[in-house]
Amino acid sequence: MCKRTAIIFVAALLAAFCANEKSSFQKRITAQLQRYPAMQIQDLYKLVYQAALGNEHLMTDSAMVHNYLIHELESVQASSAEPLLEEISPDGAVVRLNLRPFKARHGDHRVLFQAMMQTSRTFQKSSERLAQYLSHLEQMANSGAIPFDAVTVKSYFRAMRQKGYPAVHHSTAYGEKYSPAYRVILKKYAPSLK
């Protein structure tokens, strides 16, 4: 009887955890769609791709990555109009650090680069987690919780699965409207700024 009770208890805890994660996931997606209403399906895919797999695909040549960061920081206008950090994973552990407010707060590129390197070394990427996130998005499309046609969403995600979950760029509409400039890092490595 104790063993069965323990199994039921563990199953109930797991179900509660999954429900909580799904709820947190939906809140993150809803917040992103409210902040960036011009998002397209590929932007949603990119968001959950980064939440599940991080940005390791960009970290192959550290000198080039650092130089590109310096160049991008020089080219963006400092601004506090957007948040410094945007949590993109359900647990809030993975964030996009926006470069304009980072520059406005006089962030040091070396510190951000170190955060990027630490993230690439320690982040536990998971294609299974990505598949789960895509499934959640499909469910949200089916229920009308996101402004995308369910058939189109399912078809796009199926194509991404068949290609082995490639990294993608932001859509043209997203890029033109928001000029995204950020780095994906683990929140625990985010530079502390004033």
C-alpha cells in the first residue's frame, strides 16, 4: 500500500509540475506576443528554440563572437525603452539580454561575453524540450490562444522537425519592426547593472 501511495503521490507531483510548466510557458508566449505583435511563426519557433537549445550554434568561434558583439554594441542606440532582460523559458532561467538597455546602463562587453561563454559551457540544451514547447504552441494554436492558424503552425513545426530543428533568423516583419539586438544567456550569468 505504501509503495502504491508513493507512486500515486509522485505521479500527482509530476502532473502538477507539468501543468505549472505549461502555464508558465503560455504566460511567456502571451507576454512576447503582446510586446511584439508583429511576430510570425518563425519568430515563435526561434523563441522556443532559444529557450530549449540556447545560442550554442553561434559560439563556435569565440573571437569572432566577441568582435561581433563589440560591433553590434557600437552600432545600436542606447535606450531604456525596452527591458534589459526578457525571460524566455518557462522557469525564467533563459533570457534574452537586450543590447540597447545594456548599452544605456554602460554595460561592459567583456562581462556580457563571459556570460555568453559560461552559458554555452553550462546550458543543458534539449531537443526533447524543444519538441515539447512546439507541441504546447500547437495546442495554443488549436485553442486560439495564439493568433496563428493551427494548420499552418503544425505544418511549419513539422518542417522544422524534419530538418532536424535548425536555427532560424527572425522574420523580415519582426526584424523591420523591432530591430532585435540581444544575446541569449542564462539569467544567473546576467551582468548586474545599475
